Amino acid sequence: MRIWNKLGKIGLVGLIAMAPMSLQAADGVTDSTITFGSVLALKGKAQGLGQGMKAGLDAAFKGQKIQGRSIQVKYENDFYEPPKAIEGTKKLVNEGIFLMIGNVGTPTASVTLPVLAEASVPAVGFFTGAGLLRPAPGPIANFRASYIQETAAVIDAAIANGLSPTQVCAYVQNDSYGMAGLTGVKIAMQRANAPQAMLDAYDKLLGMSGKNPPRNNVGPVGVYTRNTTKVIPGYNSLKKWEKTSGNQCKLVVTVGAYVNIAHFARNAKAKNEKWIISAVSFTGADNFRNDLEKYKATERIIMTQVVPLLDSDLAIVQEARQALGKQFGFVSLEGYIVGKMTLQLFAGIQGDLTRDNFMTQVKQAKFDLGGLQIDFTENGYQGSNVVLPSYLTSDGYKLVDASAWKTMLQ
């Protein structure tokens, strides 16, 4: 009886000692480490985006600690495909992560956010400006501005520089990402008093559902299938709009990934179109430029950036340049900023490393990140509203001004 009592007490003490550690480990925290997860395209046609985000995160976290704990990031490749994204997300959640960071893409986010929400895992710094993350179904901390803000910046500037709303067309990915961008186009065009027929066409396209619905040949919009280089159906859709409406596209607002949009620009040049082609930040500025230069299709290219331009003298940009070396670019810079922003959020936590404490800090956070202003106090789920319309030159991307618009419209 005495032996049993002794063993029982030892066992009970052991269980009590182990319980907090097991509980914390399930949330990605141990005495020595804190673990994050990231599910993104490390292979496939969008791998430049995933590899860039990974490089930025790794550089930001290198040698850093959170409350004395080393940072570990577990990466899963999803090829920018929703089924693989779900698989990778469930695996990491089951293994125990504190938060998910830097995931790439809207169609992948649309299926993984519910998984994260159910597990109460915060989604931090995802590489997408879609409305489904603003806010999200679960805990969220976005860095970047939205696609609505990006598309509005280009369309508003185009109209201010003399374009008519009827001269604005769109070419987008035929999924939730493309439709998130098209929503932004619609909002901007409403503000510009576009003809009702155009607004009705946007509504019809946005109302379609399912996988790759027939969105071509409906209004001033062309679409393409994700992870393909097929551009002719979408191009023909725009040409049909020009023929039937009597309007001519001058600005084509694109919402896609760099491989396809570069092919689209190459095709437009081959057809002798004088379109100004704009792209949102998700397209991937560095890979996009490389492809455009390869195809000799660099004229009249605009791209909105949600991070400072690479020649910026801001401290955060100079710091990222030094940390990333040859991997320094727009996507890796965003990954670096997301990593440093996350470290700053953790530094402000009062008390234990819990997800609740982290999210409490997010909602009240406002700070300067090497010259870049981060402010979550306005809405609690997005830290930055920076949108910089840039245009491609032989020296890289430069800020668009009135003279640049005049040159492109000639």
C-alpha cells in the first residue's frame, strides 16, 4: 500500500508537470521553441511567389527569439492548388503550430481559413489582398492593402489622366482571386460613373460559381484558368467586347499570376495592341519583369506595389536588402516585412505566449517599422494601406506620374 501510494504520487506529480507542456506544445510553444506554419507554392508555376515569401520570412527570423524561444517555421508546398493547401494546413495544425504565416494565394486561402478558424490558429501576413481575409472567419492579422485598394489606385489615376470608363477593361484569373480583383474593378468603375451595361456585366460575372464557369464573352472582361498559360480565350473576349460595344480598351486591369499575365502581354504586343496593362502586387513583380523582358513586352506595363519600391531609402528596405542579398525583391521584401511585423507584435505581448494574448496585441498595435507605418487600430485586421502605382522601365519599377501616363497613352 505504501509503495503504491509512493508510485501513485510520483505518477500524479509527473502528470501535473507534463500537462502544461503538452497543452502548450499543441499550440506550437515549448520552453525552448515557438513553431509557425506556412503553406505556399514552393514548386509549380507560382513557385516564384512562394519561394520569395519563404526567403523573406527566413531572413527576418534568422537569429531571432520570442521570449527566449527559438523560432521554427514548418513549410508545406501546395503548388498553389486548394486541395494540396488543405492537406498541408491540416498536417501543420495537427503537428501543433502557434500561427500560420505568409501563405500565398486567394483560392488556397478560401479553403484553408475555415480550417485555421476551427483550430483558432491565427492567419498572419498572407500574400493576398482578397476581401475574404478582411475580416476572416478566424483570427487574422494582414499586412498588405486589399485588391480593392490596388485596382482603385490604377483606375482612379487612369481616369484622372483622361481615360473614359468605357476604355477600362479587365483580364483576370477565373477563380476567387480573380473575382476579388474584379470586385475592386467594379467598385472603382461605379465611382467613375461607368455605363450601367458594364456594371451589370461585372455583377453577372461575380454571380457565377463553380470551377471555371464560362466567364468569357460577358462584358469588358476576359478570364483564364489558374496555373495555365492559355490567354487566347480571354483576349478574344476583350476583342468581342470592343467589336460589340464600339468601345476600345486602353487600360486592361489584370488580376493573375506572373506566368499567365506575361503571356497575355506578349500576345497583346504580337497583336499590335496599344493597351496599357496593369497588374496587382500578387502577380509577382520580379518574376513578371523577368518574363516580360524575355518576351520583349515591357512597354506600357503598370504594377501596383504594397511595399516600398526597391530603391527606397527607408530603413526597413535597406535592412531587407542586406539580409536577403541576391534574393532581394518585391515578394521577398514583403515576406521580410511580414516577419519583422510579426516579431514586433510578439514583443508587445503582455504576459504568456498565448494566441489570445497575441490577437489582443494585434488589435491595439500601432508602430513604425523602419519607416513603414503599421497600424491595426483602425480595423483590427490590416496593418498597412500602402499602394504605390509603378511602371516598368529599363531600370526597374518607378512611381507613375502624369508624364508617365502621357507617354503610355500616346
